[in-house]
Amino acid sequence: MTEAVEHSSAGTRPAWVTVLNALGVIAALIWLVVAITGILMTYKFEIDDSRISSATPPKDLGAIERRMDSFANAGGQAKVNFIWSTAGLKDRYYISYLTPTGEHRAARITGDGNVLLDVHGDQATALEWAREIHLTLVAGKTGEWILAFASIALLASIVTFLVRALRGRGAATSEFAAPRGRLETWYRRIGLIGAVPTFVVVLAATIIFFEHQIEGPIGAPPIKLAPIAPDGEGAGFAASARAAEAAIPGSRFVGVGMPKPGDATWYMWVNQPGEYFREQGYGGSLVVVNGNDASVRSAHPLQQASAAYKFIALPYPVHTGEIAGPIGRFLVMLTGFWLATMVVLGLILWNRRRKAAA
């Protein structure tokens, strides 16, 4: 979509129009980059896991804890930052940790604690770079804000396209009623096919960008309980994770950040059967566990959550398509191809009109 830059006519243009057209082209190029990297992200997690190993031994929380302890108890500055599901193959986990010298490293392990890959934390595959571009343009918070506003502009562009295209069906005066060439005809036809599903996918991404700004006002603030002082060695990761899974029957451990200094609380995320999230992906249910004795402080199944919390959990599985299973993920990938095609066609049409007006 390039509605902001698509229409240029003969005659001298004010400076602000020139600037607007330039911004439109920049936005279109950002949309193209996001579309291409989004296509690559569809099966990124499965590809990353499969290229390392196809082994999927059953999950053994005790073995995982022993692996975590081997990292955390190495002395010096060593510690485990977090463990999280890779969201790829079954029972695969990603552990972020520091070595005794403070080096940040990342380990991928199987469910039985076997290390498949252990690399420097900044080392990334091509797909991981594509993911970083997709999420931040490799520009941190600044990139996130650029993408947020580019998403809003894209939503407006899709709506403008739909209004003009649909009006053209019955209005002889509309330029869409009599396209000026085969390329414009295809631009309109392809646009009408994918505009609505792409709008939904982009809207979900836009909400994700502003998630932390809206979660409090809509009544879904992050769940945080009063800290509990550590008492001795504590129950450990495995016992706490088992308690979390038992608190929500049938659930699967997804990930957790380590307890903070002075607080023995584990905030365990699990995937409850029937959630928005796919089985081997992430999870939206939270169980708060007392790490001293592995007792459950509170459990928050997503299916029983308030409408506000369900709304906050919804954008990610909608944006990735996993809310509709394998078919949904494939359809979301197609919206990436649609957006890339529309941007390229729109830029070609804009360039033709620009040259004709020169």
C-alpha cells in the first residue's frame, strides 16, 4: 500500500507536498521491509530448532534445573537470567545466562537438559537478525516507535484504499472505476483480496507496540505480588515449575524470569489447553509460586481471566496467526506477500505518474 505517495499530478507542488511524498515513500519502504521479514518469521522458531537437531526427548524439569544450576553456580558473576520455551520443536528451551567473567551467553537445550548450542549472547543467525529488524529495525526503542507510527500510517492507508476502491465499483467518476492500465487493474484486484485480513494483522501489531501504555488504563496491569524474603536454599526451579503446572491442570511450562534479589517469588508462565497460543509456542496463563516451599501464591488461567487480560493476550496470537492454528499461520504469511506486492506495485504506479507529471 502506498496511498500517501501514489497520487501525484502535473504542476508545481508546495514544499510540504514534496515532503509528504518523501515520507510516504519512506513509509512504504518500511512496510516492505516489515512484510519481507514477517514472511521469514512465520516458521522461524521451528527452523531455528530443526537446523540444530531434530531430537525431542521428553521434558525432565529436574534435569533442566541441574543444567541451570551448572550455569548459575560457576562462580564469579555467573547467573541465569531466564529460561523460556524456544517456541519451535517440542520441549526445547532457551537459557540466557552470564559466565563467571560476566559474558552474556545463550544456550539452547532439550527437555532433558542436554545443551545443543551455546553461543555468545550477541551471536545471531540470519533469521534472528530478520526478527530483530521486524521488531525494532535494529534500532532499539527508537525503531519500535518508528514501526508503531508506520503501522498506524499503514492502517490509515488500507482504510483509504478500501474506501476509494469500493466507491469505484459504482462511481463512474472514480479513478478506480476505470483503471488507467492493466497494472492499476491488478493493483485494485489484489488490494481488495487481502486488505481486510492484513488490516487485522497490522492492527494486532499496533496494539502490541502500545501494550504497556494501555494495559493499566483498560484494567489489565502486570500481576505483581508483595515480595517474599528468601528462606534457605528454597524449593528450586523444578519443584516450582511442577507446582505451576499442577495449579492449572494440563498446562505446560513455558518460561520464567529468575526470582529477584530479596524476593523468592517465581512468576511461572504456562500454556493452558485451549489458549489462543499454539501448543509448542508461548503461553498466556500465569502462576505465582513461593520459591521457598513451592506453594502456589496465586494462579491466573487465561481462560478464566477478565476481558481486559484476555484482550491484552490476544494481539500476539492474532498477529502470528496461531490463534487459528496452522492454517492461520499460513494465511498470515500470505498477508506478508500481499503487503510486499502492494507496496511494489504502488511504488511503480507512483513513479510512472511522477514521471508523467514531470
